[in-house]
Amino acid sequence: MHPTITRVTERITKRSETERAAYLARIHKAAHQGPARQQAACSNLAHAMAASSAIEKQAIANSDAPNIGIITAYNDMLSAHQPFESYPARIKLAAAENGAVSQVAGGVPAMCDGVTQGQEGMDLSLFSRDVIALSTAVALSHDVFDGAILLGICDKIVPGMLIGALSFGHLPVAFAPAGPMVSGLSNKDKALIREDFAAGRIDRKELLEAESAAYHAPGTCTFYGTANSNQMLMELMGLQLPGGSFVNPDAPLRDHLTDEVVRRVVGNTSLGDHYVPVGEVVSEKAVVNSIVGLLATGGSTNHTIHLIAIARAAGITIDWEDFSELSTAVPLLARVYPNGLADVNHFHAAGGMGLIIRELLQAGLLHDDVTTILGQGLSNFCDEPFIENGGLAWRAGPETSLDSEIIATVNKPFDKEGGLRLVKGNVGRAVVKLSAVDSDHHQIEAPAKVFASQDDFKRAFNDGELEMDFVAVLPHQGPSAIGMPELHKLTPYLGLLQNRGFKVALLTDGRMSGASGKVLAAIHATPEAARDGLIGKIRDGDMVTIDSAAGELQVSAEDNIEERDTTPNEIASHSIGIGRELFQPFRERASSAEEGASFFA
């Protein structure tokens, strides 16, 4: 193993020793001998199977057949989740073919950040993760299931479902994804059209036509944002089948993979040949593997929050120091938009996850000795699925990249480091993602311009007030303030200013996610303004330094900044409407971004 991987893993293991031991003891105590439903009274069991068919009732009542719960995030507005409409029926059939039964245990909400981006509903986005975790727990709380299959893909949905499932860590669990939509308008062309709209060169009708050509079919969006980063992470954690993340929804292989997920979960129950509870799959080494994968592929910065929350749900404590130190050892091996021109379909065709995992394993950058839904060893995930004689088969995946502009090697990477940095100083701590940022823009020292909101920034841009070098500071965007929305309205405007030759950057206690692009951005600033963080006391003209190479985040002024009052904010206007009043307890209880921005912390 690479010494940095070993050192960070050992540090995480030691740091988590007490909480992890308590978690494992709890899930082992919860494990059932025999079918879980045998613990239920007759009246309870009668309710649980009242709507089942006669054959299903017989299996549930009289046999040792495993009962697999389905947790679904289906809705037909969210393109990535629309294909899930037909999954429960297929899963039930596959379960029966493998000597089991299956029931839809419950549904979870699934909001689309693409729909709410820049809108009021985005204030609920991050906290929807914890609602999804609670909904998953409610669905499984009937305690009549021997395993679970999770139908979720997108931004907060996969982390939320996994957090909820880890509360039932004694159950075997796997994700069954639906895959990305086929490629449409390229992400590069889409970004250029957005900049044209921001500059006033095209109208809204032309913009909508372009957006609709990019987002045009069932499946995940094809850029490498949080949804597709989720898929990568679930493969690397061993909770999703090898090579299954980026198979398109209508491909014949997709159905075979779903059937295989069912077979694996049935076999992994305590009634099967190999008991594999999810709480043991999500181990310290699996968490490190997931961080390595995030860094090697240039994945979403949202996972500097979500992975922390997931790990804590399994009794494991990680922080941004772990991400940053691992980033010094992990090379960047993928160029997928916004970190390159390719989309995830091109990435998959170039060798995909199997090739990435092979490269990282051979370099000692991943732990092979982990438990997965396939059993022991991550090396199984170098294989790829295919159809042979009408059934699913496996073969060794590519050993070399089929497109060196999309997937590189460890020996000749796109960058020797993973491109995720921790910056810290008197402002506090923040995350910087450099995968798509040119080296000329890795540091800045410029006067602050403070904005109350994205709309405030947009107004200043349209009024010609931003033709200068500056650091845009947006405080009061954190979880305790307005729920930590993503700030993508800023991206095209900052990109335009940078194209015009100005040195610009962003400092915020809000989020930018996997779609963050070519502009230097120090995000997730902690402590946030609402918790008396210094970011809330910065004024126009204060000098801000963001130096990713030195890991520095500083602000200086002629007076003592710490003695200032916090800047006025618009938090009150974000606390009601669009359901936001219901989330006041979440804002009050939210932990810091570096602690997972969680209601449960």
C-alpha cells in the first residue's frame, strides 16, 4: 500500500475506534436468527402480507425464504429516477426465481437539484438528504425484511438512503441504479451557451432549446456531478455491481444487472450462503477507498460533506484533513466534464470504473482487502459485465485506456494530485476543488466584494460594477443560515469575468457541488456566518487571500475584523415559503459542513 493511504487509514481507524466498536456491537445484536419476520406476532405478520398474492403469503408465512425490502425514490419528473417505475415488478420476479419474496417497503422523496437550482426550493436540497435517511429508516422499521435493495441515484438521495440503511446495518443492502441518459448536446457547448445568455448575446428561448437538447431523456445528467459521483462511490464501496453505474436505462444489459443485484442480496442474507451486512461493508477501508475514488476521478465537492455524514452513520469519523492529505498522493485519472470535455458515457466507453479501479489497485492506492456485495476483495470490481447466451457474464475489463484524453494512467496522470485542497486561516476552514481550474488561477489576493445573495451578485454584474479583480464573498449561505444551497447562478458570470482577464474567485459558506468549474472557489467555509464565523464580518475592500498551494485562507483589513458586527443577512426571507418553515429544526440542529452538515450530528 502507498504509505499515505496506510497512514490516513490507520489514523481514521484509531480516531473511530470507540464509535465504530459500539456501532458494530449494535448491528450484531440486531441480527436475526432465521427470517426477520419470525420475530413478529401473528397479527403483525398478517398486516405485513395482507396485500400480497396467495403464493407470496404462503412463502412469507410458512417458509425460510428471505424477504427483500425495496426502498424506491421513483418519480417521473426526475429523469434519473423515472426508469425505476418498472423496477419493483422486475425485482419481485427475480426474487421469486431465487427462492425469495420481495415487497416495496417504502418510498423516499427525490428532489431534482437541476429543477430547483437558483430557486427557493434549493434551500431544502441539502436537508432532503436527512429526510431521505429518516424515510428509509421508517420503511425498514417494520422489521420484516432480511435484506434491502435501494433504488436511488441522484444528489442527496443515495447518501440519504445509505445513511438510513446503516441504521439497519445488520441487513445486506445493495443499490440498483438506472444509468445515465444517452449523450445529447455536449456539456462544453451547454456551458458556452449559458455564458452567451449571461452576456446577453442570446435570449431565453435559445437558452431553453440548448438546455433541452442537453437534458433530453431518461437517466442521469451526463456531466460528472454529484449524481454520477454517487455511482462511482457505490461501486468503490462495494454496494453496487461492477461496471453497472453507467449502463444506459434502455440497454438490455441494464435488466440483467438488476436481476443480478437481487440474486446477490438474497445470497447475502443470513439465510443465504454468505452473510454480508451493510454495516460491515461500509468499513474504514471502504471509506478511504471512496475518498480515493472521488479524488482520482475529480468527483463532486458535495461528497466532502456527504461522505462524512455516511461514515458517521457507520461509526467512522473522517474530516477534511483526511481528504486533503489523500489528495497529495492520489493522481487525477479522469477528465469528465466539468473537468474535461467528455461525459460519463464517453468515460464508460473508455474503460470506466473497472479501469480506474485496476490502475489504483496496482499502484497501492486502494484497499483490496474489503468486503463487498460480491464477497471479499475489491479486485473483483475490475471486471465488466456483458450478455452471453442470453444471460449475464463477466470478463476482465480493459487493462489500458481506450481514450487517453479521458482516462489516464497512474504513471502518466492528468495531474499528480487529486485536486482537492483544504485551505485554512483566520477565516476558518474551506474546501477548494482544482480539477477544472487552470494552474494560473490556483491562488488569488484581491479585495473582497460582499454579496447578500446570488441575485445581488447578478445585479452588480448587469450594472457593470464587477469589471475588476475581486473575491466574491457570499456569507449566510451555510446549513444553519438558509440550508446551504448550491450557488450555480454565479458560475457563468464569474467565468465571463475570468475570460475577460480579471482575477476573480469565490469565498462562501455555501456549496457549488460537482458542477463547480474553472473559477477558484473556497466553499463550505466553516465556521459559517450564522455561527459567528469571520466570513460574516468581511466588508468590501478587505483583502482576501486564497492560496491552494499553501493551504491558506486569510482576510486582512486596517481595523480588527473580529470586533466587527456580523453583516446584515437575508435569512428571514429564506425561512418561510416552499415548505421552508418546516425545516427550521434542521437549520437549528445542523452540524458544521466538516461534520457532515447533518441534523443527526
